[in-house]
Amino acid sequence: MTNYNKIATVAVILALAGVAGAQEATTAAANNEGLAAIGKGLALGLGAIGTGIAQARIGSSLVGAVAEDPSKFGQLLLVFLLPETLVILGFVGLFLI
């Protein structure tokens, strides 16, 4: 991820947080609902982005390793599936917020 992408991502997150904070709410509970929705989206979205980045790098290495020794496919497939737990934990966090 380039520095430009990181800066753009942080700018979008801060812009969304500013919009959520600028809502006209009659009660504190209504304001907290907007922030909770942003938190839920970040919990699942960032977990999915992290998983995608990890699996892209692991997948390319897996293909090279299996091309050299096909008998290790089962072991390497397990390593490929481990980052998927990030999405599952993000999904659980979505319901905990």
C-alpha cells in the first residue's frame, strides 16, 4: 500500500467521523448510534482489507511452493486460510459493538 493510499484512507475515515459527529441529535443515544455504525463498518471492513492483503501475498507464495512440491498442498492450504480468521473476528466484533 503506497503512502498516497494510506493518506487517502485516513482522510476518508476522518471525514466520515466528522459527519457522524456533526449530526443534529436530540439525545445522546442518537449520536452514539451513528458512531456505533461507523465502528461496525470499520470492524468488518478493515478486517476484510487486511485479510485480502495477507492472502494475496500468501497465495502467490503458495502457488510457487506447490509448483515445486505438490505433496505439500494440504499443509500450505491451511496457512493460506489462517488470515480468514481476521474477517470472522471482525464479524464477531460487529455484533459486540
